[in-house]
Amino acid sequence: VEIKSFAKTTAQTGIEMEALTAVSVAALTVYDMCKAIDKSMVINEIKLLSKTGGKNGSYRRKNP
């Protein structure tokens, strides 16, 4: 399962945390729905792929 989140704000900083939180909550929801079938599921590789703007400028992961 691949989960992606997109977020937008006019604030100067912090939006990536909202996007990462959204992905984490979605992954936990999938786990909760599927745990009766397989409790050994693993949630991994939650990462920021890219962002624009903000205090430190733009970012794009080199190896998504």
C-alpha cells in the first residue's frame, strides 16, 4: 500500500509535519482495519518527498 499526502498553507514553516502526520494516521488506520487478518504488518518508510517555500526553502528527495 502506498499512501501520499498533500498539504498547503500560507504560513512560513511547518507544513511538512502536517503532511507526515496525515500519512502516519492513514497508515495506522489501514493497520487497524487489517489487523484481524495479519498482526505482523509493518509500517515503514514514512518520508518527506518534496516541499516548496517555508523558512528553509524548497526540498526534493533525491531517491524517492
